[in-house]
Amino acid sequence: MSSSHTSAVSSRSANIKDTHSYVGFANFPNQVFRRAVKNGFEFTLMVVGQSGLGKSTFINSLFSAEINDPTPRAERSFSPTTQIEEKTVRLIENGVILNLTLVDCPGFGDAIDNNKCWEPIVEYVERKYLDYFSEETKIERAATIPDRRVHLCLYFIAPTGHG
């Protein structure tokens, strides 16, 4: 039984042929790269954490731009539920376009009772994935589907000072 398996493997490797003429598929990664650079990249970054942990400062430092305005907590209206705010910016670096969607969750963990404060965040992420899935599975869909899914979620943990 093992000898038939060995012969099947060797017959498969015999079908690999090196093309000596130009077919064009070797340039496919370059074509995909050029198209992506031309159209730009979409990236969604979610930041979650209590107020005053430096989320806005981190985002501004990460992208070397004033993307997220650090609004002091006293100026924000207090809500007992976690709010979700989206902000989209277009960053260009060396001709490469990044369409960055920043998702901020002010009010997360700021209440006295933080039970279920994470539910709006999970619902938001799931809704974005379901929206993308429904667009992707349509019979007649657009050539390019905007990707609004959350690609990265950074969770900022408050230092406790007990260590």
C-alpha cells in the first residue's frame, strides 16, 4: 500500500514543468501590488480602554499625524453606555494611500458598574463582519467591496500600581 502511495507522489512531481517562454503569471504579484498601491489600502483600527490612558496620543504618535483629537473627559458628555465613534482619514506616504478608519469607544469602563460594557463593541464588530459577508455573497455584487471590518483592536489596560 505504501508503494502505491509513493508512486502516486512521484507521478505528481513528474507533471511539474518549467516554462521556457513567457506566460505572464510570474508578474501577477507585481500587478496586484500596483493595483493595491493605486487604489489604496483600507484599514480599520479600534481602540478600547478607559478614559485617560493615552489612546489618542498613541494613535497620533503611531501615524505621526493629528488623527484623533484628545478631548478631555470633562468636555465629553457622560453616558452610562459605551459609545462608538468612527473617524476616517486618508493618509498618503510615498504615494501609497491608506484609508484609515479609527473606531474609538469613549466611555468604555468609565461607569461604576461595567457589566456588559463590552456588548456594544462586540455587536459593532460582528455587524461589520456580517455587512461585509452579505456584500460578498450577493449574486450581483460590486467589483470592489469596501472593507469596513475591524482589522485590529487595541485594548488599553489601566495600570493598577499594585506591583
